Amino acid sequence: MIKTQDLTVSYDNQVVALEGVNLELAGPTITGIIGPNGAGKSTFVKSILNMIDHDGQVFLDGVPATKMLKKVAYVGQKSDIDFNFPIKV
């Protein structure tokens, strides 16, 4: 379960990216987060994972998210591809 209470994120204390987001997702589930560029999708996920500063509360399975982060995996979007990296798929 993911739950947010009054989740707010602002950049440079000027630009508000998310304001007062209250959400509860009961699991297990597959949920998509959709919206146009700049809508706050990545900001939302990064705030849940405590990767960026935020106000409000985030809970994972009823426990504050900061205490559950070792059980969470995140693969961020990358626009750069290093074609010289020695890997074959």
C-alpha cells in the first residue's frame, strides 16, 4: 500500500510542482501514472522515495516510507545511452 497525505513539492521555494496530494493505493496492484511533460509524474515518484525534499507524509505498507526504502527498487528514466558501455542483451 502507498499512501500520501498532503504531499507538497516545490523547487527553489518558488515553483510548486505538487500541492497537497492525498492518495491511497491498496495493493497488490499495477498502477500507471500518466500525464503530459512537466505534470509532476517523476517528481511524485521521487518524493515518495525520499529522493527529493517534500512536505507531507508518505507511507509504504502503513510504515513511514523513510523506514521502508531498502525494500523498494527504482529505475529512473534515462535519455542518454552510453553505446560504449560493454553490455550485450
